[in-house]
Amino acid sequence: MAAALEIELEVDNEDYYSLLNARREATQEELKASYRRLCMLYHPDKHRDPELKRQAEQLFTYVHQAYEVLSDPQSRAIYDIFGKKGLEVEGWEVVERKRTPAEIREEYERLQRERDERRLQQRTNPKGTISVGIDATDLFDRYEEDFEDVPGGGFPHIEINRMHISQSIEAPLTTSDTAILSGSLSTHNGNGGGNINLCVRRVTSARGWGELEFGAGDIRGPLFGMKVFRNVTARCFVTAQWGLQFSSRGVRPSASTMMARHLDQNTMGYLQWRWGSQSAMTTSIVRDTKTSHFTLALQLGVPHSYLMMSYQYKFQDEDQTKVKGSIKTGFFGTVVEYGAERKISRHSVLAATVSIGVPQGVSLKIRLNRASQTYLFPIHLTDQILPSAVFYATVGPLAIYLAVQKLIIMPYIQAQKEQELEKQKEDSASEIARRKQEAEAAVLLMQESVKRIIDAEESKMGLIILNAWYGKFVLDNGQKREKAEVIDVTVPLQCLVKDSKLVLTEASKAGLPGFYDPCVGEEKSLKLLYQFRGAMHQVLSGDTEPLRIPKQSHRITSET
């Protein structure tokens, strides 16, 4: 059963709530009333023409299927969570019928875990990092006399002085055992080396795991290590790590342990002790909320002790923009950092950070995350704190980003969206044609009912739909002219009028009887021109906006 369900289920074209014109919170009485109304409209026995009778049978079946699902509490809960695809999966009959929607979701998550276990052999989860260090100090700390007699000495000398490449992959062995193979290569000013590590992790229970690590390299020599993790309580966990590093100088042991505890819903406290070549004790508090991230850390150790504080603000926009700042001071000096981070595509995040410190100088760090790959470009600008270096490190990346965003990224994303939209339209062409045919058939079946409704409304000067259009409306704004894609839905809406009122729910109107989606993937609206008590009214409503008419605010006046 779980194999047939994906992590993210696509939205079904047929929305049962929209078909019945019912709210997602509708009661059984409201569903029954909508169902009876449509049954009276589409019942096959009401039509003598063979073609109309056949079309009525088909539409009657759709309505009955929708009501059958939504009238059953368990089927409705499954449909609300997983959509129509969830109902087509075998195995729900073994789920206890008295379960609540929350319990059904838990059942799905359990089945999802079983599906993930069956797919373990196909997963490798590759991760990698590429770091390229650039020395650009010649841009600001230049000695002119050194270049007087050197050809081409008028140009600043910028060089790559260090590189680091690391990669890791995971290989599931069993449902509880995983092997992780990783390696790295580094070079700095012409000297370099590398290492390779093999780590085997076993999940011992829902509360903990342990791992063994074996490594070898041309610089530090063989390595053996062990690490364990354990949830002590629901709010506290601990980790412990031991290691032995073998080299020509002998064996160098090391050990560390950390305890973490939830102080409240958004705050964690950490206490870490590390013993070895760089022994230290660190305590930190981390508070992470929807709009901010704050860290305060204090370390006492040999050779470095420091106090660090950082703050990050998260903008609530679609690009997930973040700005951050931090200060770190200790025996090594003081460093101030500030920067920003932004999502530039679905799988890519770009970040830039300016670092100003004594005695480190000024540096610019650029980071690009692409899926599980990370690319780092630390650029060292000066060994001193120069205002010009700080200015260009701050303004330069921002100006370049805005230019690239406007000239390259935005046109590329727009082109990609247009291509995806065209492909979506091509792929759904047959489905649109089918839905259009069904909508036209539904309109034919509505004709007699609509005549009776109009006669009844005219007799009491009630609600009469004069014209109604649904789809993509285009305003002539002087830019490139686009083609409007709308369909006439006057008859379907008049058929929904009852007691001089028309009520539409927040569901997409494309699922209403007699409707279909004329422009897949585009933003759609519903435009109505109607008459009530002899006065003309007009309204434009969004596709998923609820609508109730008549309203005084829709009335067309001489000023309008």
C-alpha cells in the first residue's frame, strides 16, 4: 500500500467538494442537500434523448461517487489528507474505521516508513563541499615600488592559495545499519594532502545510535574513532566521542562529550567538553524561531577562549531572505561578521558574509548551496582594517547580485516557468478536452432546469445571471498583448441559484458542474454581470475566493 503513495501527492483534477459546491468543513446535512440538488438535475430518468441520457448517467455517477466518499467519515478523512489517489490505494480496508484523521495520518506515516525501508538500497545521499580560497590583498595592500620594473605590474595580482574538496556517500546495509564513505583533498600554498574515512552506523533503538569510524591519510596517519548518541529524556540528549590518531610522533587520544536540553519550545542549551590537543569546555544557548535565530556561546580552553554572539533575522518572503550579524572576541582577537542569505532557485541558496577582525583583516565569504553540494569562496582582501576594503566587500556583492538577478536569473526563471507551463498544457490537453466535453454535456442537461429557475426569479424580480465568464482575464496595460482564455458559465451559475441567492465555496471553481479549466497553470477569475430587483450588478472574484450574491456593493451606479 505504501509503495503506491508518494511523499507529495499531486492535487487531483476532480475536486469532490467543488463538484458538490460544498465547503471543506461542510456538515453531512449540507452535503446531502447539495447531493440531492445535483441528483435532481442529472438523474437519467429525466431525459428521453439517448445521447442526453447517456451523458446524464455519466455525470450522475460522478456526483454519486463524490457524495459516497464525503459522506463516509473514514473515506472523507483519507480524501482530505491524500486526495483521490489515496482512495485508489489498496489496504485502507484494514485500517480501523473509528480512527480519527490524525490517527489515519499516523498510519500513513508508518506505512511511509515501511516504503522508505524498501527503498533503502536505492539511496546514497551524496554530499560534497568545494572550497576555493582566494588571496586578493594586492587590490588594497599594494606596494607600488615592487612593480615598477615588472612587465604587467600595473595589474593587481590575485591568486588561489588554497583548495579543499570533500565528498561523502551513504550505503544502507540493513534497515538499521548504514555505511558512510567519505574523502577529502586539501592544498595550501603548494602543499597538500588527503584522507579517506569509513564510518559504520547502527541505530540501536528509537532513542539512540552508535558508529565506528576508520580513517587513513598521508598527513595524520590512521584514525580509529567511536561515537554514540542517546536520548536521555524527551527533552534531553547526549553524545560522546572517542578517537585515536596514529602518527610518526605516536598515538594521540582525544575525547568529547556534549549534553543538550530543550529549555523551551524554541530554545536549546548545550554543554560540551573536549579533551585532547585542543582541550576546551563550551556552553551555548541557541534560540530558533520562525523569524529569528540567536546564539550565545562561551568557550574556555587551550589555546583559545572566546565569547561569541550572533543574531539572524528571517524575512517571511518566498525567497527565504535572511540577514545576520555576529561578534566573536577572545585570546585570538576580535571578529565582527555580517551578511545575507537568499534562495535563488528551488534548490539553490546564495550567501555572502563580510568578516572584519583584528588581526585577521577584512575578508569576503561567498557560499552557494546547490541541493546537497556546497561551494565556498573565501576571499581575503586585506590584512588590515581599511575602509575602502570594507566598503567594496559590502557594496560589491550586492551590486553584482542585483545585476545578475535582473539580467540573468529572472529572465532564466521566467523562461523556465513558461516552458513548464507549455509542457503542462501539452500534457493535459487530452484531459482538458475530456473535461470540456463533460462541461458541455452538463450545460445541455441544465437547460430545462435553468428555464424554470429564470421564470421563477423573473416573477419575483429575483437573481438572474445575465453573463458570466471564467478563466484568465487580460488587461490592456500597454505591454505585450496576451490572449484572454475564458469560457461562458452563465448557464451553470444560473442553475446554482436558489431562493434568489448564489453561494460558491472557497474551492476552485473549475470543479463546479458545467465548468472546466480553460487555462491550466494560469491565474483564473470569475466575472459576473447579474440583475437583482431590476438593478444591474457586476463582480470579479478570484478562483478560490468564496462568493455570495447578490450584494449591494456590486450594484452598478451612474458614478460607476
